[in-house]
Amino acid sequence: MRIELVTAAIAVGVLVAVVALRSATSRRWEITLNDALIAAIAVALVLLVSGNISKFNLTTSGVTFEMAKTAILASADRPIEQQVAPLPVLPLEEASKGGVTEIPEMVRRKVQGLDFVLGFGGYDANAMKTYLETLTRYDFFRLVVIQSRDRKLVGVLDARSLLAFLQDPSSGETFQDFAALLNHASDADRNKLEKFPGFVPAKDAVTADTDKRDVLDRMEKSGRSWLPVVDPQGRLAGIVEQSRLTASMIIDVTDRLRAESAH
């Protein structure tokens, strides 16, 4: 059922985008046969990559366009390097030097995440609470990044999910507990951290040379719409999102069809 819902969502999304674009450029609200073709490509791409079908055919005006499986896989086999979005983050220990007065500057810079270093030893629960409660009001702030002392990625948490978890009396975890966990960083603390809701461990991260098919498969199996990306040293390089990968594959395939139809 999940793949059908994803397929339908992509098809509708593509059609809406095409209609909006045509309206902005030609002031006519109409869906042409080409629009339908683009939406069909989106549907076929999802189904082919997922293995639900092996061929897609569409006939119009006597011309047959065959979406060969190899065309989809050619795009799917490309690395995700161009789809990795850098993630501007600020180490909390750096921000803490100026106290919570640094928050307005972080907002101005549109910092998307905060770094926490396991074993740092100087995290204050009240300051952490203020940072999270304030920054999560802004759409651009998204993640809490947990790193080791040598700056290798340990895991990533959704900032809003973390805030809700620590604010929930029934969770059994408070801001004081979270600060102690980060400051002490024992094996038991690490194990507890990995059980926090929405925690994405470093072992689930991908690299920039991972192919799109593999990344989309990991997202599908894990139920996530994004994954962290690490560099060869295991440090956070950014994130890759499902929507951006899917859009890039649609563009790859439509460009190939356009080139083939021109011959």
C-alpha cells in the first residue's frame, strides 16, 4: 500500500507543479498531453525502481514512448553527490560562550541544527532547553547532531521530536537527563540515546558516492524521508532528502526522453 500512496502523491505533485508553472508563464490553466506524460513518467519511475513493473508504454498521435527499465536504472545508479544539502550547524559549546544571548544571531544566520559532543562535560540543561524551545519556532531549524569528541557522527535527532520527548512527563527523560547523558557519555548513555524517538544512528548514514537507488531503498525500508550524509572521515557532510532524489531522477529520465525524441 505504501508504494501506491507514494506513487499517487508524486503524480499529483508533478501535475500541480506543471499546472502552476504553465499558469505563471502563459496565464492559461490547462493540462496538456505533455503534462500528463511528465506525470506518467513520475509514476513509472517509482514503480520501476521499486520493481513493481518492468516496462511502461504510452502511445500518443501514433508515436510510442517506451520507458525502458535501463533508462530508469541509469539514473538510479548515479551517486547522490549533487543532491546532498549542506547543513549549517553551530556547536552548542561555541554558542554557550555567549550564553542564550547568541540566539538572535543564530536566527539571523538561519542555523539549521545544533551540534552536541558526547563527553563534553559542560552542557547546562536550562540553556539547552532555552535553545531548543526558541529555535524550534523557526522553520529553518531542524536537527540536533550528536558527535564524538573527534567530530565523527554518532547520530542525528529531529529537534522538534526531541523537544516534545523531553517536555513529555511520561517519557521518563528530562532536559537534566539529556544533559547528563551527553556530559557523561558512557556506553549506557549511548545506548539510551539511541532509543530516543527519531534517532538516526551513524550506521544508517550514506556517503555522497552512494547511488540514488540504494538511498531510496534505505529510506523506504526505514520509513524516513531523509538520511544524514557523512564524508570519508565519518563526519557529517549534510543530509539528502527523498523529495530531492525523486525530482532529480524525474529530470534525468525526462531529459533522456527529450534527447531520444529529437533524433
